[in-house]
Amino acid sequence: MAVPQIVAGKTRIGWIGTGVMGSSMCGHLMNAGYAATVYSRTKQKSEALLAKGATWAGSPKEVAQNSDVVFSIVGFPSDVREVLLGDDGALSGAAAGTVLVDMTTSQPSLAVEVHEAAKAKGVYSVDAPVSGGDIGARNAALSIMIGGDKEVVTALQPLWEAMGKTIVHQGEAGAGQHTKMVNQILIATGMIGVCEALLYGYRSGLDLPTVLKSVSSGAAGSWSLSNLAPRVIDNNFDPGFFVEHFIKDMGIALEESRRMGLSMPGLALAQQLYLAVQAQGFGRNGTHALLLALSQMSGIDWRKRG
């Protein structure tokens, strides 16, 4: 089975899931000259892409029937299973030689399952979760972590380059998802530090934007500190990445850790704190909404602070 050749103006792109990140990512591919067929559970979320010239499909199966490479970025592993392996899923409509690229953060074992099911039908499958949030998606600056057959991953290079800046093939099917778990573990405990530090700075009477000038470029610097701390200060808790999806990711990482016999107390603590964030009604806010839960524990109404 020949590896597909990617040619702008010829290769047809399918996109399943046009949410916070997916809409921008698909838009970049369209700007690069690839015709797109799109599907989302809520059609309204695809309106910007449809206005750019994308074609609407009524199901993931229909997307695949009209595409050479089908991308998906949805919410949960159950959604991945439905849109790829379901009766009306993309694999059921994919012709031999089609490539399925799942960019959802999902279970490594499910990525392997999709790979094997696709292979049995003569279809290629790649797992390619991303990091960078809504900012990275808008700026085509995502980090893309890829698992799958090397020749297929290499063939898709023009598409990766339209969406991301750091593009790394991590290994066979599932390796991209395992790498994303490493990423999420790093972020989980890091966000605790960012939020607790801001609370400390506020309570001690410091001017937080001035504090960030000193600490962001030193040893304490991080992407979360540079990009999310200013949002916290401005009371902007809009999602670049939903709390409820982050809880899902930490659950996957903890499940995989248990399977490998690893003790992960820091990750477990972070998940418990984020469950508190969700219980307080902030599950559809961004991950930096952790600050709201932590501030309540200290009797601070962050949004009404003087």
C-alpha cells in the first residue's frame, strides 16, 4: 500500500471536531491550500470554516468518504472511539490508503487499537496529540507529538508544518499519546506552583504584573507562567484548554502509571485539586481556573480583590 503524497490543491483534508483548537488548526490547513470537509457535533462551531470555503459533512463517515487525510480532535476517549471506530465513524467511510490522524489527547491503548483496526482495512492511522493550547493553535505554533509508522508521519510533514512549530515523531502507535501524558504530568503540578505563587504575591501586597517581570525570565519561568498568569491577573479564565478535559488527561496518566507500577503522588494531588475546581462550577473554564479554587480555600474572592 503506497504512502500518500501530500500536495496542496490536490490532497483533500477532513476535519472532525471544530472546537477551541480544531477550528484554528483546520483553518491553517485551508490557508495552506488544502480543501476541507468538516464535521462537528455542533454545526455552529464550524461556521467560520464554512465561511472560508469548507464543505459540511453530516457524519465522520461522510468526512472520510470525501477526504484523503482525516484529522480528529474531540473531547474524550469515548468520543474518539465513536468518531473513528463507530458505525458512522471515519474508518467505516475510509478507502484504502486514507490516513486517520487523531490529535485528541487520549488513551495510548486506544491509539494502538485504532491503528490495528485501520491497518486491517488498508488504512493508515497516526496519533498526534498537541500542546500549546488555544494560543498555539491560533499561531500555528503547536508542539505535535506523533506516534505511528515513520514513512506515513514523514509524508504528512507539509500538514504538520501548517499547524505546528515543534514536530517530533516519538515512535510507533501510542507513542504520541504517551508523550502527551508526560506533558500533562509536567503541567499539572506546575500549575499548582503558578497559582499558589500568585496567591502569595497578592496576599503579601505585591503588584503582580511587576512580580512577573522578575520571575518569568528566570529559573521559575514556564509557558504557564508567561501565558496563563497574566490571564489570571486579568480575571480572564476563558478556556485555552478545559478543566474537565485536563481531569480526563490526568486520569489517563494515573491509569497508565498504575499499569506500569509507578507511584505518582504529585499527579494524584493535582487531579484532586482540579476535581475541586470542577465541583465549584469551573469545569468549562481554562486550567488556570485552579487559582479560583485555591483562593477560596484561603478565603480570598479573587475576582473581587482590591
